[in-house]
Amino acid sequence: MAVAAKAPSRPAVGDELQKIEALLGGSRVLTHRLTNALDAHELLLRGLPASALDHLVGNLAVLGKNESLEKAVGMSLRTWQRRKDAPSKPLSQDQSGRAWKFAEILAKATDIFGSQTEAEQWLERPATGLDQRRPIDLLGTPAGVELVEDHLDRLEYGVYA
């Protein structure tokens, strides 16, 4: 009699949304609670508030305001500083999407590694399954994002390399 291996339980979509929402400052910063993926879609179409990116970057434990993070969120440090002078102006759709995707990957990595600090450290280290490239460096392109997400899926399910 064969025994099937139990696959790790995936967080419910609502749980994932809540984790991403929290990384971006919660309903206080986003102005309303996200209940489903369509709410997130509408929010990104309008543009995230600049304060959501401030909250995300301000609560990073390991990743600082460095060049790699700039590539990941699609905004230079100088542009980010200028945005702080106009906090009411929303981010562009592209900037919003990239900030959202970074928060999504950070939330998933946090679930897999057990803490945000460990997840950030993983993003900074060369990964064997990514041809010794640092995951943070791959987040600048859609293809790189897909590679990092696939790698996280493999780690989550115990498939190495």
C-alpha cells in the first residue's frame, strides 16, 4: 500500500492578500481593506499610494536602500526621495505593480523561511537553483520574477535545484 506524501498547505488567497497588504502598510495606508484579487487589481490600476512603498522599504530588516532594491521596485533612490515630497501622488501602474510583486515575493519567502529577516537574507544570497544569482537581482524583469517565483515554489515543495 503506497502512502502519498502530504504536500505543504498553500495559504488561502485571502491570507496571501492580507500578508501583502500588511507589507504595504495595511488598510490605513491603502485606504481600504483588500478582500480579493480584483480589489488588488483595482488598487494597482489607480496606483499605490507613495506611502505604501515608504512603508514597505521602511520595514525591511536586511535589505537597505541599495541598487538591488531599486531594480526590484523599479525606482531609483533619487526618484523615491522625490516621491516622498509628494506623498499624495500615487505611484504609476508600473511602479505599483513592481512594488506589489516585490511584496508578494517577500511574503511568500517569509512563509517558506519562517521570518522576514530570513527571507530578506535569502533574497540577497546567490541561489544554487538560480545559477548562483541573487534572487533580488532577478526581480528587475518579468522573466526574472518568474524564475524567482518558480524557485520559491520548488523550495516550498522540497524540490531542490
